[in-house]
Amino acid sequence: MIPGRADISLDLRAATDAERDDMWTLMHGEIEEACALRGLRFEVRETHRAPAMPCAPWLQAAVVAGIRSTGDDDPMGLWSRAGHDAMAVGMATDVGMLFIRCHDGISHHPEEDVRELDVAAGLDALEAAVLEVAARLETGARR
């Protein structure tokens, strides 16, 4: 059976507002075209918009230093689309993030499983990153 109506939500994020908006323009045009070809109606209702919130490079460097202090000489860098985690804080101060490995890479799902070993490594890295930030602020070398 084919439904007569489908409601979906989309959380579209990018490194910059311009990239996000350009992607939406492209997507919107493609969807409109596909719907027109099939005789479908497409309606959009925007319920929330927030600015992109990139991590501050100086805090990223502190997190990398923290991870290296745990014995990982080549930490993986991630560009986080975790805007919901940074939006409110980022309006008041610089933002940085440290992610902890999830078993089998499953995240934001009921089957997410973080192992004690990874939490311990994350706490050690966080402590070292905080000390790195404190040292940078103390010397005025924030950036």
C-alpha cells in the first residue's frame, strides 16, 4: 500500500551557513523536480535555524594534545556536525569537542555501547586537554 501522505524532518548541517544553505537550495530544487514529474505536492515548513558552530582551532589543538598524552600519536580528527551540542555554548565562548569511541561505531541509537576502557581513555585525554587549555590561557597563547 502506498501512503497518501508522508511527513519527514531534516536536520541539515554543514561547516558554514553558506554551505548548508547552498545544499538546501540544491536539494529543494531536486525534490521539487522529482515531485513535479510524479504529480506530487511538496511542502516545506522550517521550524528551526541556527548558525553553524565550528570548533575553535586552539581548542581542537588542545584536544589533540590531550589525546596524544594517552599514547595515541596520530589521533583522528573529526569535523563534528554535532551542532545541538555546541550551539548554545558557542554563542558565549569558543567550542571544542572530544569524542569517545562507540563499540561497532553505533552512536545516537539504543544499541550504542561505550566501553569502560574507552571512557577511561577519554577521561585521561579530557584531563590533559583541560590542563593544556589552562596552560595556554595562563601564558596568553590562547590561539
